[in-house]
Amino acid sequence: MHPLVPGSSGSGNALACPHSGDACAALAPLFASLAPSLDGAAAAWVQGLAPCVGCRVTFEAGRRSLRRLRLGQRERELLIAASATEGGEPLTVTAPGMSRSESAARRRAALSLSKAGLAAACAKGRNRRAAISLTELGHYVMAAYGRYIVTGKPIRWTRPARGAALPGREPAELRDEALARTEAALRSTLDDLKKVLLAAIGGRYKNDPAGLEEASRQLERKATLLKSVLEPTGAAKMADPGYKSHKPAA
């Protein structure tokens, strides 16, 4: 192992899923041999590469948390309106002429939906008015529990509609996504290191040698860690007969 790569014995908590506690099936094939500990920046780098946004385990955790969720009238109105927008266009939360109290109430409702993971905040129009779009979990909630939301009845979170499929993929199916994130992180890190070196050549760190050392050291450590993961992966691909068979002939 390269001396700049932080490592330890054991599986490393940085690879643990925040929802299940088990080793992430998308990250473990890449980083298990390095086994970074939870201490230090390396753990944060690795955790940031986890493709949680498309993972079924994340959505299952989101569904479990719905049992504690209470939707008021305005939250329901926003969910219904957002699910009915054409082409998935963001729903504007406020409108010209709306009273201040109504505008504030709708903004609070939109914030509640965002905190629950059902909507994502964005801006829309020339005036950049507050708007929301339903997340995948939000679309699932409307498909699984829309009959309660539309009629205003108490939502029975333990009784989703039949046929309403929870979004997300199995963690093991996201290994390629984790690899792509790792490759992108390496390119970004090398770009950042190049910027630091150019700034040093330009004299920006002339009076701050400690800042230059810290910035370059952190970026070098990160690049070394990512490169040490990607090089064996690339070698394994080249050794795979199936991989070679898809390459164009010379």
C-alpha cells in the first residue's frame, strides 16, 4: 500500500451502509482492500462516493420513516399539484397576489416535504420563485398512498396500494455507478491539484507556505487513494476476455 493511503485492519466503518450497518455492496468491491477507518478525510471521501441516491436500501429506509410523518392540508395540496404538473415541471409554491400569510404557510409546507424527502426545492421563472419537484420517493408516496392524500383521510402508511413499486436498485447493481463516481472524483481531484500548483507558480501562496502544503497534501492523498483503487480495477477489466471481445479491432 502506498504510504500516503490511510488504511487499517478490518472492514472499515467507512464502507458501512448508514441504514443497514452492513458493508455497502457497491463500495466494498472497490475499497475493501484499503479498509479506510472512519477517522480522517479518507472516510469522508469514500462515503461521498456511495450511490445512495439510487439504492433500494435508501428508499426502504425512507418508507419506514413515513410512519412518523404527518401531512397537513397544505402539504397534501402541494403533493397533489406537484404530481399533476406536465412533464415533471417544477411546481411554483407561491404566486403574485398571494397574501403574506398564505405564502409563508405554503413555503413552510414545501420545506416540510423537502425535509421528509418527498420533494426537492428549486427556483422557477424569471423572478426565481420558490418551486418544488417531487423526488422518486415523493412519486412513490403518491402512487402508494394517493388515495388517502387526495380524499383527506388519515394516511395508513402500512397499507400501500397494490402494484406500487418502491424505486431504487439493489446495492450490488450499483457497482458500476460507484466506479464511475470514483473515476469522476479522481479527475476532479487532479484538476484541483493542477489549480493549486498553478496558483503556487503564480505566487498566490508566497506568504502562505503552510496553506500550500496542506492543500497539496490533502489532494495528493485523495488522488493516491482513488488511483490505487482504479488501477487494479482497470487491470481486471483488461484481463477479462469478455471485455477484450467488445473492443474494436485495430
